[in-house]
Amino acid sequence: MSNNKQLLLEVKNLKTYFQVEGGTVKAVDDVSFELYRGETIGIVGESGSGKSVTSLSVMRLIPQPPGIFAGGEIIYHPADNSAPVNLLNLPIDDMRRYRGNNIAMIFQEPMTSLNPVFQCGFQVAESLMLHRNMTEAQAKNQVLQLFEEVKLPNPQRIYEAYPHQLSGGQKQRVMIAMAMSCEPDILIADEPTTALDVTVQKRILELMRGLQTQKNTATMFITHDLGVIAEIADRVVVMYKGKIVEQGTVLDIFSNPQHPYTKSLLACRPPLGKRLSRLPIVSDFMTEQNGVITEKQISVREAIDAVTIPPETIKQRLTDLQKSEPILQVRNLKTYFPTKRNFFGKVLSWVKAVDDVSFDVYKGETLGLVGESGCGKTTLGRTILRLAPATEGSIIYKGKSLLDMSKADMKAMRREMQIIFQDPYSSLNPRMTIGDAIIEPLEIHGILNNRKQRLERAADLLTTVSMLPEHLNRYPHEFSGGQRQRICIARALALEPEFIICDESVSALDVSVQAQVLNLLIELRQKFQFTYIFVSHDLSVVKFMSDRMVVMNQGKIEEMGAADDIYYNPQREYTQKLIAAIPKGELADIQQRFGTRGEG
């Protein structure tokens, strides 16, 4: 970074540890980096790498105990060139004057960051009244102006709305407005776009870039997705198990990564220009034993080339799949939800969540369902499994009409048809051990003779999803997000189904963990000849997983066809918009971006 840039933040040898039963967790271990005015530094790594703890340390939001600052300094250089301040030495009351005013933060989950009992506008106005001594009327006028800047529709309505009345993208814009309200020198964005649609994510990133240019703010952008980093950051810090393993300019990191972990992060994102048989993962680039990393001599390009499938193979697989009769036939399916009734209970208006949808699925095929939030893809999946009531149409599975089945017949059919839900934590009962959660469907359907046999089956299923039999006696909170998703997959496999709906089953996972889960689903499809409907808002993931793709918009099918055909030659404007919104992370795009900006 050139010396004429104004230094705003120095993190020097930071050590943030947590005292837990059985020892000390070194969440951040000897981390150092600098942040300059007007630049964006991206901090990347998987869950547990220490990136969020680093940001919380800068904000002094680490609970003490169990957290302790075991060493290092966090030095803030005020924009007015007054004396530098070591934030770790400040009394907590003095720290509050900096927090939100000079250094602000956008948290990962806006729904839990906004207070559900206060109007959104008041929550933003509160910081202005606190830090800028504004009256309530002055603060309200400023908030309405901020809501316009972050491009929220109808700012007055948003001001008076409660968090539950806004979409995910709107809540995130409110959080951005709150963070930018006092025009801070430093903005920390902790995974601000992780679970958002690609189109909403693109708008949020563009908004943050525009505000940064306008206010000349320095940004710490924390994410696990290097594709997002390629679009927004100037420099990158790569973290692994509490340490920085590599840092440099975006151009250097993408064109010439040095550490094997960085290489694995670059390789494990589903590439858009190629079809792979499996995604490269961390173990393809390095092994680790007793904390010692051994690098494997392989480049990102070599790892991807080794698993690339020729286009002819893809076409042949699709031809072979369609030679048989469809396993599932959906015809003119409609799922409407009433939104308004008159005094006598008559429905006056409906939400048409699924509106006249028809398609076939062939045995052994993966059909991708893609679209923005609210397009109807999740409702469609739930309607197929009779978890949501169909208004009209037909669903034929193996020649049998699911909509005409009795509850008893449908219960028996559920042995063959399963679903993996989006959020693995809310899918598992927190009071049940993993073993009990997996054997529950076996008990309900009377499979195997006794608990011992069922637990043996559960142990085998855990091994199938690359977990250990000794995990049976643990509870869901003792596992990471990726492990919980594997447990949900094991539970879905317990009944040996033939047809599985994966509903956004990897959308909130780190890219490295996401790659492992996607590889597992492909291995299981090959081993057991599963048929999948794969629901996601991420078109790059759907393209990697799917043989054919259905693009949905406002309850209807926009277009349908071979996954590669839709990606390379989209016919509808909506599909073109979805594809354009995907963070590409291609080296040519990065070179063009930095060449245009005269950096690198």
C-alpha cells in the first residue's frame, strides 16, 4: 500500500483467547495487518478461522470472561490527525464513544441484530441522537435521507416498519444505514451478504462500494467467499485456525497464491466455465497433523483440470437419463395462500406462490430449481412432498398420484421421498442426541427390530457422511454448521429413499465446507442412484450439481433446459440478470478492474 494513504488502523500481534473447559482456545493468534483510508481489506477463511473474532476484537465486543486479550495492540489513528489510541487500553465507557461513531459494524444476521420491538427508523436514529446530539426530529430527517442513500423503497414506510415486516435485503440496507449514520472512518462488514440471493448481494455490494467512494470510508470486509472479495476488496488477508497464512493485493492472491489453504479456497468454488466431477477441497492441497501443515505440490489449475468433465460426457449422461420414463411428473401445479378475507371468511386475494408449474424428473437425475427469494422454489419442493397444500394440479410419482393419497399411504411413501432442509440447526431437535435424531424415522416406520440394530444403522450412516460413530451421543450444538448438515443428510438417508429434495442445503455454509457437502451428495447419487431436486438461489452451485435446470420467477417457470445451455445461452431477461449477478472471481475480471482503477 502506498505511503500517501492515510493510516487509520493498525492491528499488531493481536491475541484473543477464550478460556474454556479443558484449556484455552486461541481464536486469534498473533495477527497483524493495517487499514488505510478509502481502501477495502478482505478477511477470508472458513468458520473457526478467527476472522469474526478479529472484527469483534477491534470493536471490543468480546465478552470477558471467557474471552481475554492475551497480547497485542489495536491502534486507531483518528482522521483529524490527533494522537493515536490503543483501543485495547481504553476504559469501556471511553470505547463506547468510538464504537458506532468512528468505527461501525454491519453484523452477519440483520434479523438478530435489529431489535424486534422497535421500529427500524428509531433504531437508526438512536445512534445519531447518542453520538451527534441531534433532536428526535433532526435524527428522523437524517435517517430518511440515509434510507434514500441506501436505496430503500418508500423511506417513510421503512422508518415506521418493524424488522419482521422487511425482506432480508431491506433489513441489511437498514443495517448499512445504521452503520453509516455517523459517517465512521472505519466500517466493519461481517459476512453481510452470506445468505442473500445473488441479485440482492450484487445490489448490496454496489451500494457499499458507492457509499465508500462517497464517504472515503475504510472497510474491513469479512467473508468466506473469494468471489465476493474479487469484486470489492483491494487487499486480502487469509486466515486459518486463528493465524494469518497469507496476505497481499487481490491481484497477487488470485494470480499467484502461495499458501495451500489459499489455493484450496480459490479452487473449491464451483467454476462457471467448466463442469467438474467433484470440487477440489482443502485436503487436495494440504494435510495437517499435530498442527503441522504438509503442502501437496499441485496448483489451482491442475486441481481443477484433473476433475474437469468433457462436454460430450455431460450430453451423453442427459440423453441416457431421458431414455426411461420420468420418476416424477408435475402438471399444472398451483399453490396459493390466502392473504385477505372478508367478514364472512371468503378469500378476497391470494399469494400465488406456485402458479401453473409443469415439469418431469428422471430417475438418477438432479434437477436444479433456481430463483430469487420469494420465487416459489421452496414452496414447490414442499408441495411435492405434501408439506404444503396444493391448490390445483397433479403430482405423479412412479405412476401414483401423491395428491390423491390418504395420510397413511403418504406416510408409507415418505420412506421413498425425503427432504434436506435449509437450516440444519433448526432441523434437529436440540434436546435429542444425534443418534436419537437419526433413528427416529426408523422407529416411526418400524424398520429393524430393536434400538441396538437401529443405532448400528445410525453409526453406519454417520460413516457414510464422513463422520464418526462416537458422535452418536453428542447434541447438535456440539457440531459445526457443515457437520450438522451432514447429520441431516444421514437422517434423510436412514429410510433408504430414492428421491430427495435438497432445499438450500448449502446456502449458509463456508465455501470449503459447501464443497465437501456437494461432493458428498454427488458421491451418494452415484452410489445409490438417488434422484435429486436441488433448490438454491446460487446459480453457480445449481449449475455444478444439476443435469437440467428450472428457473423460477414469481411462482412461474421462466425457462427450463440443460444446465449448461441455460448458463451459456439464457433466453429470458430474468435468467440473464441472475447470471450477471454471480460473483465471478475470474482473474481476467480482476486484472481489468485494477487496471481501470490504476492499482495492483
